[in-house]
Amino acid sequence: MSNLQKILVVKFFCTVSGSEPVREWLRELSKDDRYIIGEDIKTLEFGWPIGMPLCRSIVGHKDLWEVRSKLTGGRIARVIFYIKDGEMILLHGFVKKTQKTSPSDLALAAKRRKDHEKNG
């Protein structure tokens, strides 16, 4: 067994009503796609900090990062997160449809971060 220890603990953002949007989004994906994203997140858990091509900060959005996953069928997915007190909080996940991440996806992640900061 490996002696590796997690550097980050992954947590799902939870709304005040109790839903976990990233977990729900992952459940909608195929088993293969869930596995790919899970392995990418696990790589960050044990290897943080990690840069491109797996992870990068989001320019113009303080302390937001993205996990960059290559899914089956040539699709790409992003999971936006932030780090607080050794925890990687997964805020928003989506399959990219355009080259540039949409402002609405970024705004949603930023809002969830703010909500998490406020409500813990």
C-alpha cells in the first residue's frame, strides 16, 4: 500500500436546501466519464499544487481554479473549485461546449463560493 497522503480533502458545495450540484451533475455522466473526472480530482488531492494541463487558476476570478478533464468522445469537462483550510470545495461542473468558459458558468461558481464562505 502507498504511503501517499492527501494534501487536500475534497468536499462538495452544498446549497442551503441540501443539494450538492456537482455530485448531481457527476451522477448524470457515464461511468467512464465519472471515472476520468474522479481520477483527475484524486490527482489534485494527492499532488497539490499541480498546474497545466490538469489544473489552472481562472483569470479574473480570485482564488477560483478549474480541473480540466478530457472525456470520452473528445469532449472536455471542467470542475471549478476553490481551496479553503485544506479543503477543495467543488463548486460547479460542466461539459464545455465552446472554446471559452461561459460567463454564466463563471458567475455561478463565484456565487456558490460566496455562498459557501457565508454559510460554511
